[in-house]
Amino acid sequence: TLLTAVLLIYSDLVFGQKAELGFSLGFYGAPSERLFENPQTGSSVNLVLFYRFHEDWRIGSSINISNFDYFRLSAIGTPIIGTDLPLDGSVQSDHISFIVNRRFELSWGGMVAEGGFGMGALVEKNFFYVPISFDEETGFYRGFSGERSTTVNLHVPLRMSIFKPFGEKGSIGLEGYMFVDPKGFVRGMYFGPRIAFGI
């Protein structure tokens, strides 16, 4: 975005090559069971671009793409002629965040910790099965079909990271996120190893 480009140029002029691009793969903790039945742990890819605007503060954006499955046990016993209704569903959950981070130099091993929060948006693409063509005479459905739905919402991202700088511009460590929607529901949690390089 234009804002990202302006901040990158500002960061380069003021701090000198302090922009950082990070990448990580990890586990995705599924949303609250109030939103999905029996959600399972999924997988996640996370890409971040941060830049320093103060000695101890960084600002930037994060894109998190995650997938997880869930099982609608409440649908067990749905009457369908000759078969059972599949109970499994799958969700692709994308989170785009703008985050402000506070940096802390730790006293052991040259490690660095960061914590921050911000504002962003989520898009959840949900695929599941529904019964179709109810027969009133038999009291059974005649089959089922796949259904897709999309949810778009705001979220507050909470981020924690601990890492070890290496070389002139690199760092390696761990990071975690929690995404909370306006109603206070946890829409997902991410945790995994990260690697980042100055650009």
C-alpha cells in the first residue's frame, strides 16, 4: 500500500536499512468452539514486514494464511436415504493485520523479545455439507451437497516474539499471534518458528 511504501522510505532515511521481512510456518489453534464445533489444530503460513520508527518501536503489517478442520457432531443422525451426512468441515482463515511492536533487549544470550497489538481484518472461507430435498412422506432427506460461506470481520491481533539476531541483518526465533474479534471471540491462534532478514 501507499502507507507501507511511505513508511519504508522514512525508515530507510532515518534509521538506515531497518526494514525487515519475516517468514514463518507453524500451527494454527482453531477458533472458539462457540463458532465452530470440535475445531482441530491446523497449519499456518505467516509473512510480516516491519520497520523501525524509534529505537525501541517497530510498526508494520502481517499476513497470516491458515487452514483447519472441524466436525459437526450435532448433525449425527441426520436422516438421509442410503447414506450418512458427512460431518467434517474445513476453513481457510486469512488475517491481515497492522501492528505496533515494542522491542525489549534481553540480558541473556543476546536475545530480543517483542510484543505488540494492532488492528486488522479476517476472511474465513467455510466449506461443509448440508442435507437437501427433504421427503415429507418418508421423513428423510434424499441426499446432501457441499455448501460454502464466507465471513468477513475485524480483529485485534496480539503478537509476541523472541529471537536471536545473526549476521548483519538476520534473525531467527519464535513468534505467536492471537486474533480476537469485536465480540471478544478468539478467531484463531498461531505459533511457530520465524526467520527474518533486513531489506
